[in-house]
Amino acid sequence: MLIFNTISETQDYLKSQQKAGKSIGFVPTMGALHAGHISLIERSKADNDLTVCSIFVNPTQFNNPEDLKKYPRTLGKDCEMLLPAKCDVVFAPSAEEMYPSLPQLRIDFGTLETVMEGKFRSGHFNGVGIVVSKLFNVVKPDKAYFGLKDLQQVAVIRQMVRDLSFDLEVVPCPTLRETDGLAMSSRNTRLSVEARALAPQIYKVLHLAKKKLETGASTKETQELVNQHFSNYPSFSLEYFEVADYDTLKPILAKNETGKTALCIATFLGGVRLIDNIVF
Ligand code: PAF
């Protein structure tokens, strides 16, 4: 496994591989890897000749400086996980390498970012859009793999790839879960023992909400059920629960009869912000 810290050495190596006819799969990450990330690497390995994983904690997508400070940085451990997964190349740049000067460009994703994460984390998707564009320009992948746990991120990146004609395919991949249903996330390691025991309630409530909508209930009635469920667990502080169209992310009034319905949730639990969703 090759580990590069600079853009130029990464580009030089990948250009030579592309010239030799090799297809490139790309898994962008912020490190603190878990089995969910490794499943993306495995998918990329199955689809491509060469798999590149980037590890970069992108400061411009954090709207909360405390969150950025607390974000785990575990490069050594991450590489230990990538090695047996047979990742070919790790690109782990410094902030100075990625941002010799602060980008002046701003990306406005319109209605895709006025809801959910975009509404509560101002500027977050601009930061994601800029860094993912830069990473795409460094790696020039044929396919890029993103986990559906960040459903809105996937929607935003698909839009960006379409709008800017990036010559690559975005491959959304299923959320990996712990055996009790909790979506895998690097933030889970910050949960106390008590909070960790309660965390599966998030997935549970998403399923209760799905069942309710399937009986013909409205979004409003379903929202009430979610609020009522969490009222039994005062450790949760619900930020949002949305019933949205999977493609447009526009809120919908009841289960989608034509397209896919996404149920999305963000909640604080013991000071840790967790998100999850299900699509049906
Ligand atoms: O999903 C993430 O880990 C990040 O948002 C990404 C896509 C690597 C951009 O920094």
C-alpha cells in the first residue's frame, strides 16, 4: 500500500497507472475508519483495478470548531485497517497541502441544502463540495464510493457531478450497522456506555415511523409518533425528523407513492450528534 501526502506525488503515480489502462476507484474519508468505510473499499476493489482512499479531516466543512477539535485523528490505525483490506493507495494530505490559500469559490446547492443537515450546519455542504471537487481533481477516479448514512451528502455530490460534468460515476453504498441496529459512525466512539445502550432507539424509531407511514398516516402524525417515542428517553435531544423525497430531498406530506421515501433523523445523545436514515 502506497501512502502519499502530497498532491503532486499522488497525481504522478495515478497518471502513470491510468496510462497503463488501470481503472481507479476512490473512497474519500475523514479517517477514524470503521467497518462501514472498509465495506466501501471492498466494493471499490471489486469494481476497479486500483483503489485509492483519502484521509483528510476537512476543516471547511465543520461549522462547529469544537466538533473539528474533537474529531478523532487516527492515521496509523486507519492504515492498519486499510492494509488487510488491500487498499492500493492512501492520500493523506495536510491542511496546508489541500488549502495553500482559503478557497474563494462558494458552492450553493439550492434547495438540496436548505433542509436537514444544510439547515442545521450552515456552510457544511459548501465545504464538502469544495473538498470533494479538489479530491476528484487529484485522484481523477472512474468511480467514487459514498455511504448512504450521509444521504444528503450523496444527493449533493451527485448534483455537483452532474452540474460540473465530472467524468466519473458516484456509487451510493448501503449503511453498515452494528448488530443492534446503530449505524456505524466514527462518532459512536464518543458515546458513554449509557448513551451507547440507548443509541439503537434511533434506528428503532425510524422503523416505527416507516410502519406508521405505511398504514397511511401523514408526515405530521408520524412526526408526533417520533416525538412521543423520544419523550420516553430524555437523553435524546431531537434536532430534526424529516420525511423527504429520496432524490430531491423535498419534504413530503405522506409516503411517496411514485418515488422512494427517505426518513432522516438527527439527534444529540449525551452531547454527541448522530444522524441516520432509512429509504423505502
Ligand atoms: O463523508 C465524509 O467523510 C466527508 O464528508 C468527505 C466526503 C470525505 C469530505 O470531506
